Amino acid sequence: MTQRGRNLLLLAPAGAWFLVMLVIPLAVVIIFSFGERGPAGGYVPAFTLEQYANLPARWAAFKNTLMLAPAGTLASLLIAYPLAYYLAVRADPRWKTVLLVLVIVPFWTSILIRSYAWIFLLGGRGIPALLDLIGIDNVRLINTPFAVLIGIVYGYLPLMVFPIFVNLDRLDKRLLEASADLGASPWRTFLQVTLPMSLPGIATGCLLVFILLMGEFLIPAILGGGKVFFVGNALVDLFLQSRNWAFGSAVAATLVLLMLVSVTAYMRLIRRLGAQREDVALM
Amino acid sequence: MSEAAYAPPSAEPAAHPIAEFRGVSKRFGEVLAADDLNLSIRTGEFLSFLGPSGCGKTTALRMLAGFESPTSGEVFLDGEVVNDLAPYRRPVNMVFQHYALFPHLTVAQNIGYGLRQRRPKPPRDEIARKVRAALEIVRLEGFENRRIWEMSGGQQQRVALARAIVNEPKLLLLDEPMAALDRKLRKEMQIELQNIQRRLGITFILVTHDQEEALSMSDRICIMRDGRIVQTGTPRELYDQPRNRYVAGFVGTSNFFDGVVERADAYRARVTLGCGIALEGRVLAPVAAGQAVSVSVRPEQIRLARTATGGETGWEVTILNRIFLGEHTEYLVKHDGLGEFMVLTPRQAELSDGPFNAGERLTASWEATSALVLDNDQAPQAN
């Protein structure tokens, strides 16, 4: 068998999986998006742009997704970076593994259950009650974008921590000494060496979190209480409740398109930032 | 243990030392990495810390750089105590063992890094000019925009050197800078380092475990062992007047005959070896009768001859092995009482009498003044 033949054979399982689970469903979605809703729901074949013309009806879902996905990514980054930095650079090596496991522990419980816990924390008898005690009253947290943001950061933090941790952990600490030796204060060393060198980890973490957030529906469903909903929630509603498959497909296709555009733009940006570094494959 | 008491005259502190250790010790948990270091470093000299790994030489260097602060004692830089002064505030730069060049920056950006940290920040064109000058010194003109990973090991080493000297530091610290280079490159780099040092007049402090490197480049060498300074002196002083067996074994090679002092005065001593033979030798540091010592005789100070020469004690030896080294021939010989020892014979001397062959029986002899009686109480495994 030729090398080429062997390669094809090895790639066949993944290729088949890719075709059946991704390409065909995506094609179906695109075809459906040009169709019409049947009288009793579902899909009736047609070729119309009506569904796409109807998209503004779900404007709120798109707006929430496009605002909260980047905001959630950014918030996760801002919280995860110092944590990853501490774990990789400062933490006692003997405790590193233990601390790292503690970051993953929440993953051992379903996100559903963990999000329900936040309902209580953010609800009337949780944090707002505590704020009331110190004189800050009438704070409403649950069912607000802020509640969804908290849920997002809580749920996705480990995904951001890990790539940055791995990156910082591999950072040659002698470079930090070299920087100090050349007259850079600790803060300037961070800005000029640590931060640029950890860019690949940041890029990976942000990409992971952002892509998953664009398709998120569970956290807004639980902590947004139907007031703050994502495109994902709109899709659940369209496919399972109102059974408007055609319109649902149009919304789904648009979401995929938005993701493609934003991820491509993001990769371009990262590639430009990391252009100086050939030795680190960014993705 | 005071270093000054044993130091040859040249090791007296200069009027204005650029750096100084005064009773400096450094403890890492249970380990005493530096033990009461006393050393004065002169402005403009090339000084090496020489010793095996774990002898404290790197700790000494890191205390000068500011990466470690002493547990006790004082480190002086330019007349001021700098024990706890952060590395980035010191007028000192280091060439790191594995260079520690910034992979995300170009060669020019690496070299200009130190200049860019200055406040007020120097103008762009001044930085560019200095970077170019530094590249010229290390003979890397035109490499400004290269990436670090595009450079060979030897080139990276030059970049690391340029990155340090461009800042015109008061002290340039070199931590085993040649360890990663192959033999030929290392030789070249040694000569180049020396030239650069003389040209710039910067005080160089080198840490190495390679005696050849230390001997060939340094004005003075500070020999360390178990966190202590054993002896400081010029390469010649260390070679001709080693303080003890350890130094004699570390600087050059020597034959050691272990024994006990039978009698001694200020200049000479008579030593009885384990086999009962008595050897005479010169005394550099006082020894007392009954003291455990080694009689050290350098291989090149021993003569081999087919017939015994008069006036000296001759030893009947058998040649075990011969290694031809070009200019010299190295013989491993054996005497019934003294055991095995090395003899280095210059080509010149062999023209009349040699070459000698393995198995041949000869007479080995040396002048009593070339045998040194050295303290042996702390050197179980030298040479």
C-alpha cells in the first residue's frame, strides 16, 4: 500500500465522522433555512429568503450573544490570568498539582447543578440579602445580564486557566532574571517578557471560551430567567417549542456564519500579534 | 578562615575595589553554599571563580548580580553595601549560562533591551547606534533583524555578550558562558572575550569549572571548594605556589605522594611516605612534624634517563604507558615504593636519550626544589 493510501485509511474514521456528524447536518440546516414552516410545524421544502428576512425578530438573542460572549471571554481572561500566573510562577511546587486539581474540581459536578446553586446565591435570599445588611438595598442580580456573566465566568474559568497555566509553566524563568539583570523592574518585566510570551496561551484560552460561549444556552436559561437569552435559547425555543424548523435553521446558519467571521478575524489579529514568534504555533 | 592570611601579595585589596565580599555567607536551608567569603575585586581585572559544581562559585556570582542576598556579611559594589539591592537597580550585567535571550525579540531588540529600561529613556537613534556598536564588537554586523532561533549557539553567545556590554556595566558577570560551545568555538571565544575585556576595560567576573579556561583568560583566579575560597592569585601563582594539594590538583596536573612530616623548618621539610621512603620538598605554607601532607611534583619537572645522573636522588622506574602528544610525550611510570606517576618529557630532551619504550627500566629524578610539601588534610580526592 502506498503512503498515500495508508494516510487515507488512517483518516477514514475521522473523515466519516466529520461527514456524518458535521457536514451533512450543516447542509441540512442550510437547506432547511431556505424552506418554510409546515402547518403543524416542522419543515416544508421551498426556496424563499423569508426566514432570513425575519431574523430581526430574534435581534435580542443575537445582541445578547454578541455582547455577553466577548464580555464573558474578557472577564474570564482577567480573572484566569492572575490565577494561572500564581499557579505557574508563584505557587510552591509541592502544592501546584493540588491547587490545579482544585481548579478542575467544579467540573466533576454537572454545570446544571452548579448553575442552580447560583440561583440561590444571586436570588433574593443570597448576595442581595447580604448587601441589604450593609445598607445597600434593592439590588437585583438574578435574571440580569450580570447574573449570566457571573455564571459564564464561573463555568468557563478552568478552560481559560489551563492553556495560560501550561504556557506560563513552560516559560523559562531565566528570561525573567535576564530582564531584571538588564534593568527592568518586576512590572516592566511582566509587560515586556511574561505577557508577550504567554500570548499563545491567552489566544488558545480565549478561542476555546469564546466559541463555546457563542453556542451557550444553559447558563442564560437558568440565570437569565427568560429575560436574558442567547441565540442558543432561541434555537431551543424554535426547534422544540414552536417547531419552526425553517426559521430555526436560518437563525442557526446565521450564528455559524457569525462565528466563522469573528473567529477568522480573531485568528488574523493573533497571528499579527504573534508574528514575531515562529517557534510557537499559536493554534 | 581568612583568605588574606594565605593570599600572595598580589591579592591585597586594591585602593578602590569595584566589588568586595566581606565575611559573606549564604545558606539555603541546610546547605551552606557560601562560607565566609572575603574577596576584593579590582577595577578592570578579569577574575575567575574556579571550582567543581556545588563549590559556591555560582552563588557568589548571583550575589553580585543581586539574585541572591547573603545570609550574613556584606557585598560591596563600588564602595556601597548592596546586600538587598534588587538586580534591576545594580550597574551589573550578566551573560547567562544558556544565554537566556528573549525569543520574542529580534537580535537588535535583545541587545537594546537594557538601554530601553533606562529612565529617562535614551532616544531611538542613540539606542540604534549603541546596538550597532555592540554588534560590531562581537562581530555580528548585519544581524540586527535576525530572530534568536535563526542563530547558531556561538552566535547566540555573542548576542548574549553584546546584550550585556552595551550597557557598559561596572561588572560583567559570566556564568559558564562557554559550557554549551564545542571545543574549537570555545577556544575562539576565549581569545575574543579577553580582547573585548581589554578593549572595554570593564571588570569581568567569570564562573567556570574548566581550569584551562580560567588559566588562559584570567588575571586572577579564585579557587573555591565547599563554599569556601581556598586560594586567590594569578594563574602563575596558583600553579607555582599552590596553598594545598587541592589547588595543585585543580590548577594543572601533578603527582602526589602522601605522607607525614618527619621534620620541617620554614623552607624545607622531610616527609616519610607510607612505603617508608623519605622525600625532601619545599615548604610554602608552614607545616609541622607529624602533619599529613602530600609531596607534589609536576610531571614536567621530572626527568627520565637511561643512566642515573649524579647529584640528585634517582628512582628506578618501569615505563607502563606512553602517550605521544607532539611537542611532549607523556609517560606513566611505576616505582616499587612510590607507586605510579606521570612524567612529561619535552621533545627536545628526547633527542639525545629517547624515545623510551613501554617496559623499559629507567631512572626518574627531580630537583628537591621542584617538590612541594602541601597540606593534605582536606583533599582526599584531588587530581
